[in-house]
Amino acid sequence: MDFNTDVENSLAALQAGGLILYPTDTIWGIGCDATNAEAVQKIYELKKRPAEKSMIVLLADQRDLLQYVASPDLAVFDYLDSTTKPTTVIYDSAIGLADNLVNQDGSIAIRMVDETFCKHLIKRFRKPIVSTSANFSGEPSPRTFAEVSDAIKQQVDYVVHYRQTDATIAAPSSVVRWENGQVTVIRP
């Protein structure tokens, strides 16, 4: 199966409110349309995850942030340009996303992706995509596709073929909170 077929099949699943299992710029993730509350709920149910445990949203371009965060501090882009590891930023004042994705305090965790498949898929979808580790809540995050449980693979609507044989050990992103130009590191 080729890259474009994977993108088309992923798009079809996302547009139908389904879930995909896909490679990100960090670990393999379960994803859905970040603006569709029913799709987001499916992830919580699949992972057996409490709804108050937040998930990450992936965007392809910095300018897309303006659609999903009210009045972001644009200095965050200089910070992100200086990081060497994929970095997820928690922003205040999320807008335009599924209500059950946004934290009770109105914040949202967003990462700009550079990974080829993710970036291409998000640009084609024209909406942000949820990314959460491809595991059941409380279990270790899979570092490669081979570590993703069959039970997870069977409960999503589409499993991406691209990079399944990549045995490079992946790690989760750094997580920081951005408030008033100040960075607080939550996960290095």
C-alpha cells in the first residue's frame, strides 16, 4: 500500500467520524477529528480513559494555531523554533475544538508536526487531528508499531501502513505550558 492510499483511507475514516491508528512525529497514535465531539468520545471509550485526562491536538502549520487558540502569544513560535525535540505546548483559551477535548480550565495541548505523513494528512483534512498514545489507559505507550496491541488495532477504523516496519524507538514529546511569555516544563 502506498503513502497516498494511506492518506486517502485515513481521510475517509476521519471525515466519517472514525478513528485512525497512525505514525506521528513521536510515537504511534490514535487519532480523530479534533472538532468532532463524538469522535473524541470514541477515543476515550477505546482507551478506557477518564475524560478529564487531556489529549493532544496536532496541527500542520503555525498559522493554524490562530484558529484554535484565542489570542496566542506569537513569541511561542520563536521558542518552538529553538527546540530540538517535538514539543507539545499547553495554551490557554482553546476555541473551535470539540468541547470534550478542551480541559476544564479552557486550555488545550497542541503540537506542530514535522513528520511527513502527519503533516500531509492534516493539511489535506484541513482540521486538527487528535493524537493520543496507541494504548489502553495506564499501559506503556508503544514505541514502535510492533508494540501496539492487536486489541487497539482491531478497534480503530483504519490502520495506516506507512512506517509500520520502522523499528526506530520513539519517545513522547516534551510538554510545556506557555503563559504570558513564560515556559513551564511539564515533561522534559
